[in-house]
Amino acid sequence: MRVRPEDAVCSQCSGALEIVDADDATMTVECGRCGNLLVLEPDAFGDGCVDYYIPFLADRVDCAD
């Protein structure tokens, strides 16, 4: 799931971020430009977990069915 640039960009190169994994306590994001990986808290983008964390986990459940 792509993170909107207005919400966050890579701290190393300002590239676009992609959420590549999540669990009950963290989200892992990867920069599409430099490959930098970051492990963040679920509300790292200040969205109350509504825009990224919950939809990412829900999509994983849907894909598993």
C-alpha cells in the first residue's frame, strides 16, 4: 500500500513509501527509490490508523481467503 506523499516520504531521499508489512504493533515501510526500510508504529502518519494500518491488515485478510 502506497503512502501519500503529503503524509510521509523517505527520510533519506524523499522518495515514495510503500507499506510492505504490518503486525499487531508495527508497520514496515520501504522507500521505492532507495530501498530504505523503516519499522514504524501503526499511527506513524497521524491518521489514527484509519488510512493505512487497518486497511493494510484488512487487505491481507481478504487476500488470504
